[in-house]
Amino acid sequence: METLKTAEERTLYCQRIMKKHPDRIPVIIEESDKIKLDNYKYLLPKEATLATFLSIIRTKINTTEKQALFTFVKSYNGYIMCPLSETMENLYKTHRSEDNFLYMKFGIENTFG
């Protein structure tokens, strides 16, 4: 994973991605103690829903059927939960950061049974 230290480096990197893939949304998953992923950067289709992305992440991590996976989107005032029916394009327009990435976190809780 390319390390981008400054806001300017992240902004330039995102601009290159958006120019090359104008139909995609650049997403960065912030690390969590409970969830380990091989890849923390994603380019998602604009028309994909949050539920679609959640199902992609669920296949990449080890969870049981008794665990619920929660999605949090970084907003200007902290992390918020968004409807799973929301498209990635709408989330991006509303919650993208100053460096033009959409930042997200996932949480796991034992909720069923």
C-alpha cells in the first residue's frame, strides 16, 4: 500500500485516481482492532450501494453468522451510520474529506443468538 503522509500527497493521488477512473469512488477503510483486511483502499462503482460494499467486506473478513457488521462513514463531525441503501456516489458527495477520499470504518458486534 502506497504511504501518503501529507494532505497534499493524498489529494494529488486522489486526483490521479479520479482522472483515470471517473466512474469510481475512492474509499479508504480505517484500521480497526477487530477487523483485519489485506487491502484498505477501494475503488467502488458510483452506483454501488453501501449494502453491496458491506457484503464485499464481509467476504474478506472472518465473521460468524452471530456477528453483525456495522458501517461508519467519516463526516465533518465524526463517524455516522448511513442507510445501507445509500449509493456510494451520494455518500461521496456528502461525506468526502478534504483530500477527496471517502473514509469509512467497520465494527463487529455479537448480536444474534
